[in-house]
Amino acid sequence: MRARRALLYMPGDDLHKIHNATTLDVDCVCMDTEDGVAINHKKIARETIAEALRTIDFGRSERLVRINPVGSVFIEDDLRNIIPARPDGIVIPKVKDADQINWVNDQISRYEEQNNWLIGSIILIAIIESAIGIVHLPEIATSSSRLEALIFGAEDLAADIGAERSKSGWEVFYARSALVTYAAAYGLQAIDMVNIDFQDIPALRVQATQGVKMGFSGKQVIHPNQVQPVQEAFTPSDEQISDAQTIVEAFNAHQAEGRGAFAEDGKMIDAPLVKSAQALLERARAAGKI
């Protein structure tokens, strides 16, 4: 699975900003037709995104599109205009249950079959941003083979449960933790919440580091200034990579000798630590570090 350390939202009705996003070396550019676009600009956004997908070289960046919610009056026009331009993936907002994922999956499959495209070539990412979405995480996470990641929408979730947002984020900690847990359980990536104060880079670094420690694969960003700090936070350091490689190599050697847990540099190394080291190395590979 590809690295999604930073997922940058760009308003779909602004071709200039989309062009600029391709210069940032960001893992994912997510062109928006939903909350970042005024209602009277939805049509312009669809047309602009389709043009961007057909004409702009995004380099190594994944080309994602956030559509409007399933059931909205905009959804069918979104898919009708955007899918033929072949984005790499569709981001579905405000996902409450598996039926919404399956409906989008079926629409994409129809386009793929009609055009003889590889079935499953367009991936799905679901944004969970409501209490009912958190409750339905098990069925959402297993809904479609296209689904590769879950995104945590903290702002909408807080509004949905009547919580007051704070810098500490304790009011959304349960839901944030639940999302990363279910994503891990079903082999999906987990993408962390937005830091809406895009000028406070120190706070962004703290929040991103916390996300890494919680097990998230990456983080949503809303401003170009947030890209580099977030991608740095989600990229293992050379020292971490070296330590992880040492643990895995020692584990393999001990296993070959028929030995289980062992001591390394004064620390007891057992299965959970080895699994953590292997996961870190996978993140390093995805980020191109090894």
C-alpha cells in the first residue's frame, strides 16, 4: 500500500491551487467538491477537477477527489463528471454505514466494466465524522475490497456529539482511538484529523507526533505549509530504521536457532516489539527510505 503521510485538500474549483499542489511533493492531493466548495461552484469544481486529472502531471502524488456525501443532490453529478477522468481514488465524506461505501463501489465498477478498465483500479477512502459512523466502524471497514484507508473527521464528530473542541483533543480521543484500532484490525490505513490552525506549526508537529504514536499512517492537511512538517513526522528517522532492522535481524537469527524472546542492548525483545519494528520498516519502505 502506498504512503499517505500527508493528504492535502485543494478546492476543486481553483485550477491554480491544484497546479501549485503538484509542486509540493505531497503524498496525496485531494481535490474537493464538498465542504471546500460553495454550492454555486459545485459544477465548476467538477469540471475543473476533470480537467486537472486529464491535463496536469501530478508527479508521484496520489490524485484523490473528495465527492459530496452519498444521498446528497450532488453525488451523481460528481461521479458522472469525475470518474471518466480516472482519479486514483475517491474520498467519501460523512460515511455512516457500509451501504454508502457499497453504493459508490457499484457506481465505479459500472464505469470500469463499460470502459474495460481494471476492476478495482480506483480505490476508496472513507471519512468517519459522526457518532453513528464510529459505531458502524466494523461493517464500514469490511465493506469493499477497494477501501484502503479510513480518515478521522474530528471537527464534524465533535459537533455531532455536542463536544467543545480543545487543543488537547480529549473530547474526541475515544473516537480517534477507535478509528485507528479498527483500521489496524482490518488492514486499512488510518489518516488522522486536521489541525485547523494552519499557522501554528509547533502545535501541528505535536499533534502529528501524537498521531504517529497512536498508530496513524498519516494526517490530513489543509495548507501547503503543513505538508513538510507532517510528512517528516510520519517518516521514520535513520536511527529508528537502524534500530528496527537490528531487532528484526536478531529475531530472525534467534528463530533460526529455535529461541524465542531474547535480550538486545539490555532490553527484552519479544513478539510485540518485533511486530512494532516490522511495522516501522514497512512505513519506511512506503516513504522510500529503504
